Amino acid sequence: FIQMLRSTKKRDVLQLLRRVPEEMLPFVVEAAVAAQSVASLAALSDFLDFGKEPKSLLEKFLYAAAFSPRPSGELLHLVLDKLDGKQLAPEVWETGIVAVGSLVGKLCQQKLCGLQEVERGVETILGGLRGAKEESEVVIYLLALGNAVLPETIPILLDHAEEGPATAMAISALRRFPARHISGKVKRAMRRIFHEKRKSYEKTCRLAAAEILLDNEPSPMDVINILLAANEMETETATFLLLKVRNSLRADHHHPARKIMRDIMKDPRINNYNFFSKAGISSSFSGPLTVTQDLLSTFGLDLLFLEGGFLRKSISDFSLLSHGRRLHAAQVTIEAQGMESMLGENVLEGEEEPELMAGMSAIFFDVQLRPIVFFQGYTDLMAKVLLSSGEPTSVVKGNLLLMDHHQVIPLQSGLQVAIKLQGGLGLDISADMDVSIWEQELKTSINTRGSLAIDFQAELDAPFLQATLRSQTEVETSIHFDTMLKFSSSPVLMCLQLREEQVPYR
């Protein structure tokens, strides 16, 4: 369908968009974005009215742009024009800003940072961040900077990490930079946050700062100081941190801290029962799924609990490592805060009582999506409990072009082979969180369904000979990850379940 659209005139694409049945329209919009021809983008520009179209269709268009494997300056221009100076629904505006960050980052990877559209995109994000009044706005602009991964924005992210209202989001944006950009200045800031040199920080921020230090060529002193600090922390936070250290020891040779850790563990003053016997229920696990000469795919699961046994944060992560590069294929984070006070627990001395909130955020193929809030505040929670539809919240749903490669290879014989490779992904991810105050139960479920189709074609075309080699591959999979917690008794009962259905591979 994309190949057909690439050779179609603007008038015909526009007619198709206007006449296609409503249920097919999102598919045609996604394909028109993926085609990225001058005609298809011009037709989209005429067709999409950001004041009238349903939110779901506009989000489909913006996510299709954000996931585009090799976006053009024209695509970014179209997105910026559609967002410019209009009164938009909050979801559409948030998705749009996140998409701008992703497009800017991908164009810079293609060495197109000098394009006028890219400069306009960067200024849209930075100007918005400077003028943002609400914390929710600051969070979205920081997410966009995390998608863009521009080294020149690191000082801005550091300012927000140390002083801003959205410390956690600024640190998570910094975590997306490769090790070569995690300079001494970044590490000094992370030490100040972890060791709380200037002010106190929420425990998840301190843990994220420690992870940046551990994951980016740490110095032996950093590792020792983190271990010593863990000895002073509450049980759950210390358990989580020590498991992180153990993971890097257990990890294959790819973990940057492994050698340093092994040397430090020779010291009995650190490697002893007193240090490593924290008996919390928090856990951190990561292990390989596939290992080949060129590729390592890993699955990781982090669960951080509060002292009273309530789940504070869970992160499930599928990553691919190849030739020194890391790709987050999928990372889903579910957070809940402020639950302690609801269950009659006391907040630790010196800590502010956090607002009651639960939500989730996700990264797919290195694109951070806009976060989803399940409920914010006690009133909102009660409304959701009483008026719950039982329907899971859709995180992302649609069809994306993941690979788009065209190359001509000259052979020694003087002939030429033209190679085309395209890969499309159909994705449907939904999440649900159900809190029962009366039963004292918390259930979360993440459902991921995906299908990948790859089309490969090699064509030899000569006056006396024609040959074509073609292969098509299709994979379908679905993964369900459920957690259930019961706090009605002590200790808290927890059940985790990861279900994977049969994978057809054609």
C-alpha cells in the first residue's frame, strides 16, 4: 500500500482519504505518513484539520510520524505547522510535542541537524520549556528532549534534574544518552542528587541517579560510595540498589561496571553478609533472551516497594544490544505514589507527603510515548473506582513502518543489484490498573500484541538477464504481564505473571 502511495498524485491521495470508510481511515493516514512522498504529505496537510478531527486519528498521525524510520524535513514541517498556535486537546498537544522530539532526534542522526525545520523544532521544545508554568507541561517538554537526544541540551536537563519540579523526568531523559555523553559534569550532578548534597530528593530520583553512575563507566570510588550509602538506606531502597549492583556483576561482559565490581568485591569489608543481607521484597532482575554473535536481547524487571509493602514502581524492559548500540524495543513503567497515607501509614521524617497518583509511561523502539495517568488525587481515584468501565486504557495502537531501506550494489561483473527492504509493525498495547480500597488489592495488567512483517527484494536487471529474489517474513506475538498485590495481611502477598502466547513464524 505504501509503495502504491509513493507513485500516486496528491489529488488521488486526498480523494482516497476523503472517501475511505471511517474504520479504514487511520490505516490510510498511517500509510500516507510512511510513504512520505511530496504528494502524500501535501494531501495530509489539506485533509487533517486539527480543530475538527477526532483525537484518536490525530494521535495516530503524530505517532506514525514519531516512529518513522527515516523522516524527512517536510514531515517535521507538516507536524510543526499542524501544532502551531492552535487550541488543541491536551492529549493531542502532548503527543505532538513528544513526536517533534523524536523527529528532531532522527533527522540529526541522518546528519540533517542544520535544516531550518530542525532548528524550528528545537526552539519549539526549548521555548515551551522556558515558558512552562505547570509541572505536567515541563514533563512533556523534558520527554521530547529525551526523544531528541541532543548533546547540547544536556546542561538544560541537568538544571531540571537538580532544581526543577520534574527531577525524575529530567534524569530519565539523561539516561537515554550514550556513555560518551555522560561527562564528568553529568556524573558530579548525579552524585549530588544521589548523596543529597544540596537538598533531599525522592527515592526513585536517587536510585535513577545511582543507575546513571553505575551504567556509564563508573569509577571504583563511585561504586564503593553507592554501596556504603545503601547501608544507611531503608530496607526496600537498599535491597533494590544492592540487587542492581549484583546484576551488573552477574551480567555478561557487556556491562561497563562488571570488571570494577569484581575488583571491589575482593574486599571483605564490602563483600560481607552485613552488606548484602537486606531482606526487602523489592527486586531487580535482568537476563538474556537471545544471544548471537551480533545481537544480545535482554529482558529486565524492576520492582521497587515501599516499606509498608506497596508497589511504588515497576519497570519491564525488552532491550536489544548490537555492536555497542542499545535499542529499547519496549519499556513499560507503572508508578503509584501517595498510597501509604491512604492505608494509614506514616510518611518518613523529612519527606513531603506525595500526592496520590498512579500512571504509566512507555518507550517503544526508542520513542518515549506521552505518559498516561490512571488517577490523580483521592477524588479522581474514587470517581474511577465507582465509575470504572472495566475497559483497559490504550497506550498505543496502530501500524508503523520500522524499516525502509533502498540500496544499489555494483557487482564485480559490472552489473548492479537493487535491494529493497521494508518492515512494518502492527502494535496494540493497553494497560489497566485496578485499585480496590475495600478488598485492599491492587491489580495491574499490561497487554502487548504485535505483528511484524518484513519484505526483502533483490533485483538484478541487465539487457540480457533479469532475476529477482524475494522473501517475506511474518511474526505474531502477544505478551501479557499481570501483577496482583493484597495488603489486607502482613506480609503483603504478591503474584506476578508473565504469559506469552504461541508465536507463529512464517
